[in-house]
Amino acid sequence: MAEVATADVAHDDHHHEHEESFWSKYVFSTDHKIIGFQYMFTGIAMALIGGYFAYVFRMQLAFPGSSVPFFGLVSPAAYNSLVTNHGTIMIFWVAMPVLIAAMGNFLIPLMIGCDDMVFPRVNRLSYQIFLLSAIVLIASFFVPGGGFGGAWTAYPPLSAMAKYNATPFGAPMWLIAVTLEIVAFLLGGINFITTVMNARAKGMRMYDIPIVIWMIVIASMLFMASVGPLVAGAVMLLFDQTLGTTFFDASAGGDPVLWQHLFWFFGHPEVYVVLLPAMGIVAEVMCTFARKKLFAYKMILYATIGLGILSFFVWAHHQFISGVDPRAAYLFTTTTLLISIPVAIMLFAYIATLYGGSIQFTTAMLFALSFLAEFLIGGVTGIWLGSSGVDIYLHDTYFVLAHFHYTFFPIAIIGTYTAIYYWFPKMFGRKMNETWGKIHFWGTIISFNCIFIPLFVLGAAGQHRRIYNYQHFPDLAGADMQDMRVFATISLVVMLLFQIPFIINFIVSLKYGEKADKNPWKANTLEWVAPSPPPHGNFPDGFPEVYRGPYEFAHPDREDDYWPQNEPGNQKPKT
Amino acid sequence: MAGNSLKKYNQIYVALLILFIISVLGPELADILGMEGLSRMALILPTAFGIAIVKAYMVAAHFMHLKTEKIYAPYILLASLALMFVFFFGVKIDIMAAEGHNWEKPYEEPTGSAGHHGDSHHDHGEKADDHH
């Protein structure tokens, strides 16, 4: 375990750094940090597109038929396309690249104390394929017929035949984009797993690995193991769309429910693929700012592994009213309720970590704490939806929508902000402004709750998803319900406006922020040993050796309240 | 070192060939001897499918280097294999079902002999039902 697997061969051409052009340094780089930034900035750009889509269709729902500022009139086809691509972008092009690819690329070599990923060129290829997939998706909005509008789950027959979805080019392009994105993350995931298993710093044993690295590795394994059926299904669906096969066409002997199985066998583990890195990021931040050891490290690790295994046995809870076998519904209800146990273990362990700590309310810590609160709401409402009886009523309503936004928003948005505010000094060598960070935090969190709590109420009142204009439905057109829609939409606009301070803070801090030293938060993990920002090769003063676990805060034998992993202490180095 | 591993690869290749011949001979022998029922299964299952598993193991372990990899690599492979079965059995009860609990199919399954006279058409339908 002690050897440092370097990628010397791939790096030979990097030894003359002063000669590097902009292109080789920032565009075709094999440096894990640059690739991480590429993923991060592409993800943030896609998040702006996804947020803009949400703004447009929420405006249509609040003020149906009126012209939306910065867009114009929303046609039903455009509405479908906006909703579909909002979901697709936010999951495949925001949550995955920022949380797993960007954070995994940036953090893994730094936190395990090596110079780069073990396959730097595979890493570069992974980003290039990802970029290609984003370009294909964006291009699909401009082809004749417009972007695909059959929901991000792409259920056939709607997705399979152009005569139903009216997007003869948009639908196949959407499918190709998703498949390319998956290929990119398979390459990245293999790289992450191999790097962590082979290139750890001397003395770093399995239980000395920071929990965020474990979670990214387990997430990569879940992704690898779950994605096969979706790729197979995507090829079948592409054949249905373009070559006239009938895998999912019931009138010609196919079965549309097969797609739902293929999709959700991937789709549910996917939830945990993005959840786990966010949970790991939150754990790191909470330990540092509570100055406490992570409570029950091994328990959290085992709960994560249990969560990963269980996540493969719950997929059909998305299909309770698709005509699946009722005996299967019993089984999947049971497993779905079971899966709340490992998540609860993790949340309780996090709360126990906070207990008795000397908590510093930095912006990163505030985001980490809000993650717990908001994700808890998302998790608890999931228990209701997981019961097949309740789901018959709530299926496909805004209750489901509010539920998964209460899980995905903490994961994708709060998790990302936690990470950026915490690791910004390491990424760019300067700190972000805390005051503007806190304004950004409160504006985001309060308006987020104002968006989705009304949607819970609307969903429980029977408001269905994917409807263009509720004024066409007498039961849903009441003034009280419309008021709530308007309130949610205004809250969304407020939330989007509160992202402006973040963007300005980010850009200004890049150049004028307070200079950060190596270890501005006084944390223990190895990335804080490297200079800020780390140069190519990460550790110019030699690779660190590890003597203890990653969370030794407030150790009684020590004056400082933190004890970095690489600092030799009164113990002998472990081998 | 290199010559050694090449020799090993060749040995495994020969072993695979021999196993292949056995796996063809087994079912052939069952036909030649005119075996039926249980004894036929007892001969065909181990020679055809049993040997296929052995061959798959040899290819994965040596040619795909799983034997020399760290232990997590074969575990990931085995886990994927197990998940394939989970997926198959989870899906099988729903897919291509001709009858269900609370739904009925208002049309008749196409039988493939629609051009023939009516009686045989009817027989066909009953047979298909028995099959389920």
C-alpha cells in the first residue's frame, strides 16, 4: 500500500513548465487539478443553463400564456423540452461533473498524498468526452423540432417514436448525449478507484483515508455496477427511434415497462452516486469547523457500503403504478424503507460529531449544516413515497417533485457550495469573502424552502407534474392554488438573483481575495500540506507520510487542537 | 519472465482447446447413445455448461489478469455478475407477461399460423395458455 504510483511517463513532457502554452496548460492538460477545474466550470455553466430553464417554465406555470422576460412566449412543446432538459442537465451535467468528477479529480490525489491520477490521459479523455456530450445536448435544442421533451426518464412509447414526441432529431441526440456522458464517467470512475487503491501515501491504511474519498470511490463503484442496463437500454431505444426496431413497442411485441426497469436499475443507484460525495464533503467540513473527530468513522463507512448494496434492490419503487407485479411492490416497499436505516445512521453520526464541538459558523459550515436539515426533509418524505399504498395517490404529483428537489438540491447545490467555500483557498490560493458568502447562504436557503414547501402542499392537493397550463383543469385552476404557484415562482427568481453575489464573490476573490496560507482552516488532511494553490505534482517538498487518521482534532496529548495526518508524533510511523 | 508467462498462456490455450473438445463431445455422445431424461441432463449439464464456467474462469483469471490483480477487482466483477441476476429476476416477473393480476388482454396473441383453418388456430391458443 505504500508505493506512490506516479504517472512519470505521461508527465515527462511537463517538466519544462515555463514553456507551456495556454492550450497545453489549461485545455489539453493531464493535471488532475486542471481537469477538476474543467469539470467544475463546465458544470457551473450547465447549472446556469438549467437554472434558466427552471426560471422559464416556472414563469409559464405562474403566469400562463404571458410572455416570459428574456425568453418570450412558451409553447407547449418548448415547455416539455425545458422541463426535460432542466432535469437532465441538473443531474447528468451538474451534479455528476461537479460533485464526483470535479471534486474527485481535485481532491483524490491531494488527499491521499500522490502527484496525480494513475491514468492521467484517461482522465483527460474522460473530460473531453464529457465536453462532447454537453455540446451534443446543447446542439439538440437548435435542431428542427427542438430539444427532446419526453421527460428526463424518457419513457417509451413517447420517447421511442417521433410521431409521438415530435422531436425526430432532438430525441436521438438527447440519448446520445446521455450515453456519451456515461462513458465519460465510467472512465473517470475507473481512474478514481484505481488511484485510491494503489497510490496512497506511505502509512495511509484503509481507515486513514478521509471519508469523502471513500464516498467518492464507493459512488464510482455503484455507478460502474448500475450503468450497464441503462447503456444497453439506451442503444435499444436509439434503435427504436432511428432503425425501426420495436423493443419497447407493445403493438409489435415489445414491452415499454422493460425500459422503465432498465432506466431505474441505473436511476436509483444514481441517486446515491451523487449523494455520497456530497455526504463526504459535508463530513469533512463539519469535522474541521466543529473541531471534533468524525463520530463513528467505521460505522459511517459500513453504513455507506450497506447503502450501496441496498440501493440495487429498490429500483421498482419508481414503478408502483406502472403495472408491475404487486408481489414485487411488497418487496420493493420493504427494501425502500430499509434503505432509510443506513442514511439515518449517517445523519445521526454527523449530528453526534457536532455534539460538544466548538462550532465555527463559516459559510462552508453553514452550508454543511443546512445540508443536514434540508436533506432530512427530502429523506423523510421519501419514506412516505416508498410505501406503495401512499404512492398510488402521490405518484407523479408535485409532492414527488418537491421530495426529490429536497434531496437533489442539498446534494447538487448545497454540497457544491460547501465544497467550493471550503476548498477555494486550496484551489486558488485565496479566501472567498465571508460576508458575501453568508448573504449568499441565507438568500439561497430561505428562498429554496419558499419554492418547494408550497409545492409539497400543491402535490398533496393533487397537482400533477408535466402539465403545461393548470388553467385548463378546473380542479387545479383555483385562485388559492395559483397563488402558491406564483409564490414558488417568485421565490425561484429571488433564489436565482441570490446566486449573483456568489458569482461576483467567486470572480473577485480569484484576484483580490485575502491570501490563504497552506492550511487556513487548520484541518488535518493531506491536501492542506501542499502549497495553496498546489503546483504541478502537488507536493514540492516531498510526498507526505501518514501517521494517524484524518480527524484527530482536540487530542488531549497535544497543545494545538488539530494534528495533521503527516506530522510525526510520539507514535512510530505505521507501515 | 516474459518467456515464462508466454509458456503459461500457451498451456492455458491448450487446456481451453481440450475443454472445448470435451464440451462438444458430451452432448454429441448423449445423442449417439440416445440418452433421454435425467441421464441425458446428467451428461449434458456438466460437459456443456459446467465446462463453459471453467473456461470462463480460466480466461478471466489468466487472460484478463484477475488472478494477479488486487482482490477488489475480482470482487467488483463478481458483484456485477450477482447484480445481473438481481436485475434479471427483478424484471422477469413483469416483462413480456401475457397475463396479470388486475388486467386482462382484450386481444388474442398472434399465433403465426393465421393463414390456416380456424380449428388449428384455436388449438394453438389453448396450447400457449397451458404453457403459462
